[in-house]
Amino acid sequence: MRLTVIGTGYVGAVHAACMADLGHEVLGVDTDAERIAALASGRPPFYEPGLAALLRQGVDSGRLTFAATPADAARFADTHFVCVGTPQLPGTGAADLRHVEAVVDGLAPHLGEDALVVGKSTVPVGTAGRLALRLRGTAEVAWNPEFLREGHAVEDTLRPERVVVGVRSPAAEDRLRALYAPLLREGPPFVPFIATDTATAELVKLASNSFLATKISFINAMAEICDATGADVLTLARALGADPRIGGRFLAPGLGFGGSCLPKDVRAFAARAEELGLAGSVGILREADAVNTRQRRRVVDLAERLTGGHLAGRHVAVLGAAFKPLSDDVRDSPALAVAEAVRGRGAHVRVHDPEAVDNARAAHPQLSYALDVAKACEEADVVLHLTEWPQYRELDPRALAAVVRRPALVDARNVLDVHAWRAAGWTLCAPGRPRLP
């Protein structure tokens, strides 16, 4: 099949490369000329495991090409995936739909009657219906939410847990079913293809992200209770996760969630519910967001406790800048939020990250950065472990103790080997673990 992907950011670039890998002819469209040039030469504009090889393969095969205008897209194919961003509007939790609307308005004059515009962007429920009115019947609108995890996006696209499409006609469903047929044939495991209306498809993504965010915030709320009572949150999480009705995934207590999806989507979902007069139905989402934000302050307080009650003038090493491992994405990064808060209390902060230093420096130039862990920790009064990169779990605590001023560590992700660090002379603390062994 022939299709276009409009918007070649994180979702779009991965979707385009993966669809080409399935054998489709794909045209990626973006207004950013520098990005188009990089992608056309087989270079991804961000770090994502496996994407570079897949991108080069698609470009070399001729199945993946790139262009710049909606007219190019309309000439190339009748199926168009919209993958542009929906950031949070300044001063409000609502989603900014300007980029989505601009794509649809740009396509409209060029579309034929067989055109299908498929949204993948995360949008408030009801958006597809409003976009259909903007097209004035010249094309059909469908919705096909993405469920990508940064660091696993290629795998999640090529081996999805489900494919959800919101459609308005059997013809649109048939076209999307054919598009994804190579994935649906693979198995086991069986990949459900769930066809529904566009409003339900939009809600699936919002509800999924909101549920995951609530689960993360719940275990962090329990960590606060554990701190107050002397209980251990890791044991609590393990016991809860053993219940098959609950499950252990996303019950990792620590610094909380960040990135470009969960915080924004939770706030946008709550804002849309309030527009619908249903504020009481999403009160839990507001509290989940508040708990998540509070975790960052609590980690700063732990760092202050380990430095004798004040951070002013102290040297603080921060391990991690990306919002999660296997990514160079620093958007709404909890790690950088903590680094900035520590700096705000007068500390000298030096940050290390295996992949995200360049992006972090561009977003937070006032912080200092180091290209290796030892340099970041040199003469540090406290070390903050804030992004759970595998490399940090493999650090030698004895070697690191030799370069710091004081062997004190906050494991904000609750994943380091406490016994090994304690044996090397380190003082540790972590959220929800007031009585570390």
C-alpha cells in the first residue's frame, strides 16, 4: 500500500520506518527542512533503539522517502497519517490542536473523494468529529492511536499488543485492516484488531495513559505512607503486584513519571472532562498529577537531609537527565526538575546521562554537565540517582566512593543494590524506604 506520514517527530518517524519495513511505500512529510534532510539520509533526529537501522533500510530500499508539503502528500497516496504534536496550552491543561488542524486544513484542498485521513496524535475526545467538519466531506477521518513506549517504540509498532482503529465506514476499516495485515498475521501471540467509533478510539489512548499514570502515582502515594510509618514500599509493591487483578507493571515507586505523554495527556483529559461538565469524574487524575509533582519535591528534601539539612554551597551529582532510560527525551524530565530544584536551593549541580546531555544542555543551559560518571561525581557531597539507566546499576560503588567528597546517595528510582552500596561505605536513602537494610 501507499501512505503518507505527516509529522516526522517521535511518533511519525517510527511509524514511517516501521510501515516501510512491513513492505508499504511511505512518504514522510514535515515542514522542518533540516529534519527532512536528516531522515532522507537515514539519520534519525532522536535516540531510539533500533530506529536508525530500520530507517536506513527503508531509505535504501526506496520504500521510504520524504517531502515537505501537503500537496506532495496528496499526490503520493490516498491514506494519510497525522502524527504531529499536541502540546499543552500555556497556562492551562488543555491540548493545543493547532498543528493537527493545520495539517488537515493544508491537506483539504488537495484530497480526492477516496482519501482517508488517519489521526495518530493524542487528542481530546471529539476531535475527529470536528476535523471531519473542517474537511467538509472531501475525505473521511479515522483515528488510530499509538501506544509506543520510548525506548521500545520499534518493538511496540512491529509487535503491538493491540491495534485500535476508530472509523466511520466499513471501507475505512477494511483499508486499515489491510494496512496492518502483516502484523495481524504474525503470531503467536494473537494481536487483537479492535474497530470502533472515532470517539472511543480517542478515549482508548487517553484512558490508557491516565490509568497508567494513576497506578504510578498510587504506589508513590503509598511510599509517602511508608515514610511516615516505617513500612517498606518495595515489599508492599511486590505483594500488591502478586495479585493478578493488580499486576506488578507500573508499580515502581520512586521519582514518578514524566516525558511528553503521561503528564500532558492526564492534564488534557481532565481539562476535556471539565469542558464536558464532568469535573467530578476526573478528580482522581488531578490528584495523580499532584502526587507525581510532589515526588520531585520529596527527593529534593531527601538530598537536603543527606547534606546535613542544607544544600546551599554543596556539590550535587545527578545521574540521569532523560525522563526515562533508553531515550534522549528530556521533556518534562523528573530528573532535570529535581536538578533545577536542587540548584535553586543553592547547590552546585553536575549532570550525567548516557544519551541526553546535549538535549539537557539545550533545555537547561544553567546546569553543569559531565560526559562520564566519575567526573560528574567528583567531590560531590551527595549523588542523586534519578534515571534508571542500566549503566548506573552496574557502577562500582567502591570506585565511586573514592571520587566523591561524601559517600551519600539518594536512589530516587529504588533499583540499586542497597547491600553492595552499603558495604562500600555509602549512606543511602530512597522514597518509601525509611528503614533501608
